[in-house]
Amino acid sequence: MSHRNHGIRSRGDRRKDQPQVNWVEKFDTDWIETGITKETVDFTRSFGKDLKDKKFSNSQIRNIYGELKRIELKGYEKEKTSFLLLKPKVAYATARQKNTGMTNFKKVFDKAYDKIDNERSFSNFIQIIEAILAYHKSFGGN
């Protein structure tokens, strides 16, 4: 007798069968331009949980988040060059990690990043990133 599952799937197999969410499509750039809404919070909750499920680690983005907070403290306009250099830093972190969670984070980060052009949009961006990381952590992410 063989030791096959005979059609019974393990818990891990079910995750593979679930359709992949296109987080970039779900991300509304109006949130960057005009502000946070209930839908923004719903998105950050779902995305944060998905990042946790995909083994995304806060340490993977800690340097980027730290740089965002430093720019926020000094002011977006004064630190615009530092902000512009964040996109390649996220690309580098993603290439190093080779992790679906990090790849998804980069895609959403890039879409949001491309809409930032003033202090207000930068502030909205920071709030969204903070909410994603907070939900990630609340769901047990590292």
C-alpha cells in the first residue's frame, strides 16, 4: 500500500490553492493624495495579515521605516533626496530577501511612492506604512 494522501490535502496545500490577491490593484492612490479612509484601514489590515502569512519580517523593512521616520522628523522638503533614494533601497532589500511578502510590500510601496510629491502626501504614506506594519505585528508577524 502506498503512503499517498489519496486526495486529502494538508493545511499547507490549501494555501497554495487559494487565489493570490493583487495588492497593487487593491491599493488606492487616492489615499496618498487625499487621506486615510475606512477602506485604507481595511486594506492595511488585510495586507498586514497577508504579509505575516507570507513570512514577511519587520526586520526586512526596519531600515527603510527608520529612514522614513528620519525624513519625517526633518521634513519631506528638506530631505527629498533621501526620500528619492528609498525606492532603490526597497528594491535592494527585496532582491536580497527573495520572499513573496517582501515582493508584495515592494509593489505596494512603489505604487504609493510614485504619488508622493509634497509633505501631505508623504504624511499619508507614512501613516499607511505604519498601519500595515502594526497589523502585521498584531497578527503575530516578527
